[in-house]
Amino acid sequence: MIFVWAFVVGGLMCVLAQLVMDWFRMTPGQVLVVFVVAGAVLGGLGIYGKLVDFAGAGASVPLPGFGYTMVEGIGQAVKQKGALGLFTGGLTAASGGIKAAVIFGLVAALIFKPKS
Amino acid sequence: MDSDKQQYQQMTQEMMPKRPVLRNAVIAFVVGGLICVVGQGVQGFFMHQGMTTKEASAPTAVVMIGLGALLTGLGWYDRIVKHSGMGGTLPITGFANSMVAPAMEFRTEGLVMGVGARLFTVAGPVLVYGMTAAMVVGALRWLITGVA
């Protein structure tokens, strides 16, 4: 059942992003920024966490999940380290994804040639 | 002057191609949903290895980003994005695509300002505003609830 909700919720999030892009005539980069910020805000309100529990990868794979992950990481780090956690928590939680993106991105850009 | 401006805006509005909003939305739904199903499968694999849902999300992100980078390198992901718009762009595989595609394209400008800088054409703003938003939200939640 989790696969069905992953499909529906993940799909709907992409529809919302597509509508935002079409209606407000935004570039893809602008939409991504809006959605990562939205994920952080909804994460802070406790809404996005419920969505992740409900839809699994349907909520954690789309980019708002990245904002949510950082807010959750900050929450945990603040509990342990206080104010320093505001600086360290977000990137600690997101480090796997960021490092993977840099390393895989660099390797792919060096190995492959652009197709026209 | 103002009426000129208005006329011009009206003219550009009319000349701009109409976006097929409904069609775009349907394709974005199907493609975005399918990518999330793949992500769910990857997460399921890690959970099968004994990880909890939370523990599995980081390695899932790593694998999905790797897939996105690989498919971009092969030239397939750009085709997915071309047809599905945000359906391909919003999932984390699309984030990888937004890094690899410009880095590959501008490799001729060198390893530093070509590949190194262009990797962050889109990822840079996403990280800047994502990190800022997460910190502001985290600080506000701490102040308001007393619990982070």
C-alpha cells in the first residue's frame, strides 16, 4: 500500500510544482527553491513529517523532503548542542545527499559527453 | 508612454505560446509518481537489510542521486525532463540532473569555472535558501515551543 501512496503523493507534489511553474511563469530553478523552502516550513509545522510517515518516498524523494530533512536535523542537533545545532544540524542530516550529489555529479560530468 | 507599455504587454501575452497546463500536469503526475515508486523500492531494499524507515532515507537519497546523475550522463534524464517538466525535476533525481547537465555542458570552460562552478547553477540557490529556511524555521520552533 505504501507504494500506492508514494505514487499518488509524489505525483501530486510534482503536479503542484508544474502548476506553479505554468501559472506564475517561473523557471525550474525558482520552483525548486520555492519547494525546498516550503518543505522546511511544513517540516517545522509538523505537517511534512506526517506526510513522510504516510507516503514514504512519495514525500521524502521530492525536493521538499530535503528542506524537511534539514529542519529535522536542526531539531535533533539543538537538543544536544543548543544554539550550535542551528548551524550544524541541517547539513549533518542532509550530508549524505549533498555529498552524493557533488561526487556523482562531478564524476558524471567528467565521464560523459553532452548529447546535443 | 503607459498605454504603450500596456499595449506591448498585451501583445506579448497574446504572442506567447499557450502552455498546455492540463497535459503538463497529467504527465508530471505519472512520471513524478513513478520516480517516487522507484525511490520507495530502493528504501524498501535498505529496510529489508534491517534499517528503520528513518535510517533508510539517507542511503535512498544517495542511490537516487546516483541514478539521476548516471541517467543524465547517458542523456536519458534530459529527455524525461523535457516531456514531464516538474515530474522529472522535482524528485531528488532531478536535483542531480540540474547539477550534472550544466556541468557537462560547460566542461569546455575548464574544470574550475566550467565543471566546478556549473555543478551549482541550480543546486547553489537551492542550498542557500533551503539552509536559510531550515535555520529560520528551526530557530522559530525552538523559540516558540521551547523544544527544537
